[in-house]
Amino acid sequence: VSKTVDQVSQMKRTIQRLEQRREFLEKRMDNELKQAKLKNKKADKKGALAHLKRKKMLEKETEKINNGIMNLEQQVLTIESSSVTVDIVNAMREGKGALEAVTRTVNVDDVADLQDDIADLQAQQNEIDEAISAPMGLDQDEDELENELAELEAAGMEEELNSLPKVPASGNKSAV
């Protein structure tokens, strides 16, 4: 990767030098055109043609530089794109390796066994919870307890009746 970065940097520096060269040549072309016009005004046809000929040579050189810049920029773009592709592929390889490492530690059968074990443990815990919540030490018969409850209710009703105010039993009737 480091070598690729160096190569791309070198290519970009070359592009900058070519752009500077192109600017220099364009100024020279402008100058040759001005000189050709001046020579033409002075009726120096040979001198004007010589300047136009130099301008044409400079134009060809500029076109060659433009094509070179275009080719180098295309190569830089291709190299950078390829570098990104390599980074993506390497990241995918690392991801694959990590996924393989994880899946090696987990087996489908082991997961199923683990789920069965957890279900068994939960069932055991439910049995323990039921055992803990059952009342202890009350081995009395259900019928016996119901009879005792009925006696308490009867005694409670009798107490309630006794607590009511007594109505006089005399034949004293009042007119309604």
C-alpha cells in the first residue's frame, strides 16, 4: 500500500509539472501570435509566418501535454479505485475470519442441548417453588377443618343474636 501511495503521489507531482509546462507554453503561444500580428502589420510576411509556425509547434506540444495529463489522471483514478477495492476485499476477509471464529465456538447441537438443559432447570425450579409455597405441618383432615369452621360460624351467629336488643314479650300493643 505504501508503494502505491508513493506512486500515486509521484504521478500527481508529474501532473502538476505538466500543468505548469502547459501554462508556460500557452503564454509563449500568445506571445508568438502577438509577434506574428506585429510582423504582419509591418509587412514582414516571412517573420509573421515564422512566428505562426512556432505557435503551431507549441500548440502540438500543448495538445500532447493535455493528453498526457488526461492519461495520468485516469491512471491515478484507476489506482486509487483499485486501492479502495483491495481495502474492501481485505475487510471482507477479516469479517469472514471473525465470523468463522465465532461460529466455531457455537455449534447448533450445543445450542439445542443448552436450551433443553435450561428447560429442565426451569421445570425443577417450578417444582421447588411449589414445594416451598405448600403449607407445612398441617396434616389435619379437610372434613375436620370444615366442621370446626361450621362451629365457629354458629357460635358467631349466636353471639350476634345475643348482642341484639331484647324486645319485651308483654302484650302491650300500641295503636298504629
